[in-house]
Amino acid sequence: MEHAADVLVIGAGPVGLTLANALRRLSVRVRIVDRAPGTNREPRADVIFPRAGEALGALGVGETIRRHSYQMRGAEFYGDGRHLGSFVTGRFDSDYPCAMTIEQNDIERLLAEELAEREVNVEWRTEATGMRQDADHVEVTLRLPDGSSQVATAPWVVACDGNRSAVREWLGIPFEGKRRANLQVIQGNVVPSWPLSDRPGHGYIFLAGRCTVIAFPTPGPGYRIFCVRDDPEPAHTEPPTLTELRDLVAATADIPELRLTVVEPVWLSRGRFSDRLAAAFRHGRVLLAGDAAHAWAPIGGHGMNVGMLGAHNLAWKLAAVHCGQAAEILLDSYDTEQRALAQGVIRDMRLNIMETLLPEPLHRVRTALLKAALPWPGCQRRVEWLMSDFGRNHRGSPLSWQLPLLPGRGPQAGDRMPDVLVIPAAGGPPVRLHQLLGYDRWTLLVAAARADAGTLHRLRQDCAHSPAPIDVLPVLAADRDPTRHLGRVHDLKLIRPDGYVGLSAPIDRVEALRTYLARFLSP
């Protein structure tokens, strides 16, 4: 059966658009539909953390996003109106060392424009109303903008249709979890008048016993104000008024003279949230991504980022299986890896002391600890590492093979490969390692000191038998501590298209490489 597209993406939010761009980068034919009339006008999410920035960079859209964003360079912490200390960012090796603030509606617009450059336009006002799976394709009934119906067929469907996913319900997949008790999030985009300096990329975090207020400037006028507070009136569901937001910020920051002015488009939001995971992220030829697969309270602001990283994880696997370059076990690993990522973020954000609602005695302990800890570079480094998502890994994935099982220093199988400076063995100046990797291929990284002509020839022959493209890359370390960043000099590392280590093994254990390739990279 001939299909107009290889993958039908349902939902054109940030995750669906990221996935569609990733698939097009891999020359997969894509169709993307959404029942909305166009890209979102509401700001909603507004932070892209460094690891998601790297993912967008690998897809060729990172620089476009960065040009329209602010780099988050630091923040000032206050507790009950008293200054506790300053926090700075940008410590880690990466082309995207800082988080970026940019409104979700701008992200969607830029991703849709990038997708159009790749000859795919979002089909707005097009709603999926039913679905049926067959052995080799999926049939989706679409309601078109003129009210007529169409049956679209594709070998694969990915549902990015939000936490109330119709596709997930059609498949009968439970959305497991429960509501967060006594918590609400109040947000707004405003211009504040206050006795504080206004600098692009520099924000403020105000702590009180039952409320945390985070304020960061946006590329448009003013600030995004994000308030986590208790929920004394759960039945009160209307959006907050500007006065309610002002009083909340003024009391938490101890700035009684504070004035707020709304910006266009006016956006004031009150939200209550649940922590939920779909029981399965794949059902035959249909996969779930983004909020359709997992959703939680926006503590830490990682929801959109985890969805984008999931799209980055899924696209290359789906393309490889569809094109006959890999076994379906590769695609099955998406559920394992993305589920562990979401569970890890939910767990860590529950322990986020900056946005935890505390009774007064514990709040006073928190402010004392922060005042003591913020001057320490080690403390700041640890917090930045957690928020960057660089340390999140796939060590528990079936795709992660570590030999020996007790490695030395350096990245292990399942870890993100650090973006450190290296010198290609072929010559040239030092270059960041991620610039030598590619989303359209695997990379076998070896130390040039151990990569003699015979070894390279043997490794290239082994890789040539794989239907998936693999680039053998010998490099010299440009770092004073290469073992910490690249691993042991006598190891090889097979790096996945998404930048994580798949196999780490001694270079003389060629049978491990052959077994790995036969296991995963064979149709």
C-alpha cells in the first residue's frame, strides 16, 4: 500500500513540531495535523534548558531559537525580602551552556517555520476523530477544515495531542497517577515597577513559607512571573486577576509598593496539576510523546523540555526501524528510556527545595541553608548540573552496554557524551566533540593514540556491515584531564545519533562491537 507519509504526527505543539523537524532531517516523510486554528498565542512554557538546547541544535533549529531568546545568566535569591545570594550559570562545556527564555508561542512559530522550510506545513483545523491499526499501517479518520472527513493512512502514528490525548484513550492506555494536593501555580506576563535592576537574562527568586515567586525577563516586554503557592480554595478555578498576582508577589518579595502592568497578549493563568504516566508509550504502530505520555506539575519548568528530549530520542529510532536499519527492539527502548527520564524529573522536582511549600519553621531553615550554601561554587555547580539535564542518562536502557561492568572514570554507557574540545586525528584546530557527531548517524569514537591503521581498518570493516551509517572517529583529547571527559584511552565508545553512549568497551573487544551491531542495527 502506498502512503502519502511515513509518519503521521497528531498535535503541533512544541513536541510534535520538534518530532516532525527531526524526522524530516532524517528524510522521513511526515504529515502533521492539529485541530487548533494555528500556533498558540498563549505564552505557557518559556524555558529551554541546556540539554534540550543541544537537542534542538542537533536538529538544526537551535540557533534559530537562540536568536529569539534570552540567555539565563543568573539569578538573585531573596528570603522574606532579605537578599540571600547570587547564582550564576554557564559552567559546563556545551554550545548551549545556559538555559534560554523564550515564550512557547514563539517556539511553536519558529519550529513551524523551520518545518515549512523542509516542505511540510502544519495542517491546522484538522482533527483526528478515530483510528484503526492494521498489521503494517494505521488508519486515522480526520475531520478537515471544511467539515468533510478523510481517512489518512501511514505506517506509523505519533500522538502529541496533550494530557487529554484522544489517541491514548482510543488505545485504552491508562494515564496512571494522581493530583498534587494543596498546590496551585499562578503565572502572568507583566512589566513590574520595583526597586530592582532589570537586565536581560538575570532573574529573581523570592521565597516565603507558603509561596515561591520566580521572575525572569522575557524577550518580549517585561517578565514571566511564576508563583507556586498553597491552595486554600480548590474550587476557585477562574484565572487570577492582576491584583491577585500583584498582592501575591508583593507579599512574598516584601515589596509593598510593587506595581504590575500586563503585556500583550494578556496572559494570566491559574493551574492545578497531576503527576501522571501512560501505562505504555507504544501500542503497535502508534506511539505517545509529550504530555500524551507524561505530565506533572511544572515545578522546575522541565515539562516541555522532557517532551522535546523524548521527540529527539524517538525520531531517529523510528526512522531507523522504518527504513530497515534496525530491529524493533531499538524502538521499544523509547518507552524504557523516556519513562525513566520522566520519572526521574518528577522525583527530583518533588525534592526541589526552591519551589517546595514549607511551614514557617522549615522555611527559616531553608533560607539559612541557602544563605550559607550559595557562596560555594560546588553547591552552585551541583544545582546547575541538575537543572541542565546533562546528568540524566539511559544507563538502565537495553541499548546501554558497559564493558567492563565496573568502569573507571569518564562517561559510561547510557551517559550523554560530554561536549569537550577534541582534536581530530586527521588534523585541524580543536573543535567541540558534538560538532563532529551527527543526528543522521552513529559515531564510533576511539582515541587516536590507540587507533593505528590496522585497528581503524578492522573497525571500519565491522561497521560497514551495519545497514545504519556509522562514522569511525579517532580523536586526540584537548583537555588536561581527558579520562574524565572521554573515558579510558584504550576504550571505544559507540555514540548514538542522539549523543548518548550506546556501547563502551575495550578497543580489543571487537566481538562486543559486532554483537551490539548485530543485536540492534540489523533489520
